[in-house]
Amino acid sequence: MSKTTADVLDGIDLTGRTVVITGASTGLGLETARALQSAGATIVAAVRDVDKTREALHCETVHLELGDLRSARAAAEAIAGSHERIDVLINNAGVMAPPLGRTAQGYELQLGTNHLGHFVLTTGLADRFVDGTRIVNLSSRGHQLSSFRWDDPNFDDESGYDKWLAYGQSKTANVLFTVEAERRWGPRGVQSFAVHPGVVYTDLARHMTRDDFSAGGTLANLEVTDVAHGAATTVWAATSPELDGLGGRYLEDCRIADPFVDGAEGGYKDWAVDPEQAARLWEWSQRQAELNLDG
């Protein structure tokens, strides 16, 4: 990856634009927020650790615990109550390959955090999206590890838990969410993109073990970059005029990705962009939200 966030933003003025970003207290999220703020954007950081974020970045903060759907709804209500419009929403926060855990509502931790929490936040902000709004969902090449596991998405059969299959499923969900959001909201000018940001060692990797990085491990032989390069594709998705009218795409290395080909690096798997699967996941996600948030 050759471009940095500064390269992407060269000549772009975001004055008057409101950008909501999750997970902005550290790593890629912090770099993304700083870069967009430097171009004039007003940043609203939806984060778990408000104090840590305020120490790192001077911006509006809203508490958000993505592993609790009620917190996601409350964060959406707080943001919507303070802003008449949202120009960019970046669903950046996430968790990667932890031991088996559960969210407040009992979902597998990665699916509940990476997808469902963001689903509730995003749909809760839909009334604030306008013609020209962009939604950026951070996915990963990790989506290649698993399609959506309809038979047991939450690993209720705990003996079958595999942290990388669970991660892959959640990242596939991020792309499917993008595809269906584009179908639903694209006609009114709200574009959605899924992004592979590049491999960056941040707090996201706190659950990694030596075996993950050793020969034969899931993370072996990956090219690692820094946050300025890693966040570039996110910033490109959020701002580039090159992407006007091209919503619903999966992006990597500041370009629209190609389909996955055996033996090649990168690309998107067919299961992640299947429109029928995308519609099914939206309906499933909506049911989960209604089950847990109504009443």
C-alpha cells in the first residue's frame, strides 16, 4: 500500500462535514479521525473509553459499548439528538480472534460487536443520512476465512468454536451489511463501502498468540504497514470523488477490489457480496434488534 491518509486528503476540504467514527481512541480509528479532522471535518467519536479518546483527540465524544445493543441504540439517539445530518459514518471499532465470549445479549462476541452493534448504531442514525452521506464499514481479508454460519452463528455448540472462523464470519457480515445498505439507501444518495484497511499491529491484535504469527499460523507472512498507510483506504472510501456512484463495493489498497482468485492475495469472496445473503442477514439482524430492544 503506497498511499497515506495525507496523500488521500490532498486538496480535499471537509469543512462543515460531520463524521461519526467508532473506535477512535487508538490505532486506525484515531489516525482516521485525526486525518479527517485535519481536513476540516467535525469529528464525533463513539467510543468505549471517553476519557482516553479526549486525551488523544479534541472532539465530541459519545459513549458506545458495541457489545451491548442497548448502548448502541443509546449512542445513536445521543448523536441524532445533537446533529441534524451526518455526512460520514465510519464503523471502525472491532474485536479480533478472542477466546469464546458473549455480548451483553448473549451473541458470540465478534459477531455481536463487529456486526450487530454497528447494525443497531447505523440503522439508528438512518434519519440523519442525507444525499451524499457515506457509510464505511471496516471489514478485512479475514472475511475469506468463513461465510456466514447460518446453522450456528453464535457458536452455541461451544465445542466447535474457532476464533478465526468467528472472526471471518463477522467480517463477512460487514461486507453483506454494506451490500444491503447500498440496495436500501443508495437510491437516496447514501453510499456504503466495505474496506480492508491493511494489516496493522494495533490494540486489535491483543488476543493474538505466538502460534498465530508462526509458520503456518493464520497471520504468518502478512505484510504489515503503519497506521497512516493502513487508514488510507478508509479515508479514501469516506472522501474520494472517484467513488461517486460506486457504492456497495469492497475496497482495498485505495482501489475497488477484484474477486478472489485462488493463489492470489486479496480480493473478495463471492459469499460476502451475495445479494440474497445480504438481504437475509439484514432481516436476521433486524429481528435480533427487535427482540432485544423492544419493550
